[in-house]
Amino acid sequence: MFRRTFWFTAGAAAGVWATTKVNRKLKQLTPESLAAQAANKAVEAGHKLKDFALDVRDNMAEREAQLGDALGLNDPVDRELPAQRGFAVIENTFSTHTKQPKYLENTRYSINNRNEDH
């Protein structure tokens, strides 16, 4: 008699447990529950993306400061202008107002040659 009572009680407990488990799973699979789960996942993903963007911005600013220090861009600016550079003057040796250069004298490639032999 005790065996029958034990197995009847064990079966009833397993049935209640299985029914409860199935009902919970069915509630999780309703359209409203699925929509709420999707919304929660989207909000979590948005928070993670925002945190990532903030980390990138902070690291970018830190690296920019490091590069500015390395390149000397963060040094104080001198208000004094640099001295004006002098310009080299190159003499125009082929000007029509000057004498023909020595290496072109007595050749047909002179500056005064206007192809008059044609």
C-alpha cells in the first residue's frame, strides 16, 4: 500500500512540476512577452553602444593630446612673428636688353635669331 501511495504522490508532484514549467514557457512565448523581451534587448544594446562610443571618444581625446605633446602642438604660442626671409635674385641672362652670353656667340642658336634664314 505504501508503494502505491509513494508512486502516486511522486507522479502527482512530477505532473504539477511539468505543468508549471510548460505554463511558464507558454507565457514567455506570447507575442506581448516576446515584444517586451526584444525591447529590453534593444535597450541593453543601445546602452552598450553608447558606452562604447563614450570610451572611443575618451581614448581619442587622450591619444590626440599625446600626439599634440609629441609634435609640440600644445606648446605655448610665441606672439612674435618670425623674421622676414630674404629672396635670392637671379639674373636673367637671356633678356633682350642684355648682351648675348659667350656660349651662344657665333652659333645659330642666339637670342637674336628670329629664323630669318627661311
